[in-house]
Amino acid sequence: MGIRVRPATVFEDVAAVVGPKRPDANVCWCMSYRVPSKLNLELHGTARGDFVRELVGQDPPPGVLAYDGDDVVGWAGVHPRSDTSFARNRKIPHVDDQEVWSVWCIRVRPGHRGKGISHQLLEGAVEFARSYGAPAIEGYPVDNKGSKVDLTMAYVGTRRLFERAGFVKAADTDSVLNGFPRVLMRRDLR
């Protein structure tokens, strides 16, 4: 059957990949780039999960999920850049004024890593953005030049992952993650 990537419309599946083990725990839920900083700081414990539940019910939902059969195995956060903190981020430049989409988080569940699922998630994010008429999609991965990236910081992806998905480097950034510079990678969808 293989891996299928679908819009993230099932809250329980999103929670299985990016939510905490305890509902009241303060974890990211992949929202730190999706919501304004002030709101991100205000959302604690179960309030963050409640907010994600609302986003999952919106059109478009906040990302895509990868499934292996009925099991959810991965997540990619993807949405119009204008709805993310990248719209205002001073360290990540805007290449132009197009209404591009951003992919900011790629996460594969433990036990499913090393099987190419991140590649399928990124391609699924591209197709999701395309289905909503996005002219282009951007990502902001680390340029690690083949060096190992700490697993907790690997969620942004690597330049090589994005290049394999047909993205090209569009700009340098002033952002650094885990000691590696981040680059703006872009794929035209027209």
C-alpha cells in the first residue's frame, strides 16, 4: 500500500505526531512558527491542544499527515506564509511579494524514521500548497553540509532534503539553528 500523505484534518492524528504524551504538558504542537509570538507564549497546557483542534477544522488545515496503512507516521506543517511568523521574521528574507506558502516542520514518528517518509511528507506539502493555488512554496532548512543534525533540531529539514524535492536556494538568511545556517529554499509551482 505504501505511504500516503493527506491534509491534516483529524485532530487525534495530529496529536499523535506533534502533541505531548500528557495533554497538559507545554510542548510546541508545531505552532511556534504558525501563530504570532504573543499568542504562542500565551498558550499553555491544554489550551495549545484546543487551539490546534480549531486549526485542524479550518480550511486549509495547518499541514499534512503521512500514513502507513491506518497508522499516522509523520507530519509537515505547511500554510500560506502570510499566516506564519515568517511573514514578519527579520532573519528570513522575502524573495518577492508572491503569496507563497511555507513548510516549517517535518516530523516522522520514532520507529518509522530512516524510511524516506520525510521526502514523502515534503512532496505531500508541495502538492497540498499547489492544490490551494500557491504560486511557490518555501522552506527554511539548515545547510548542514552533510554533518549530523541533532534530532530535536532536525524538524526544519536539511538543504539536501529540499534539493531532492526540487527546491532551489533562493536566499541566505540570518537565522542559525543548532549551529548551522538556515537557507531559504524555494520551489516554483506554476
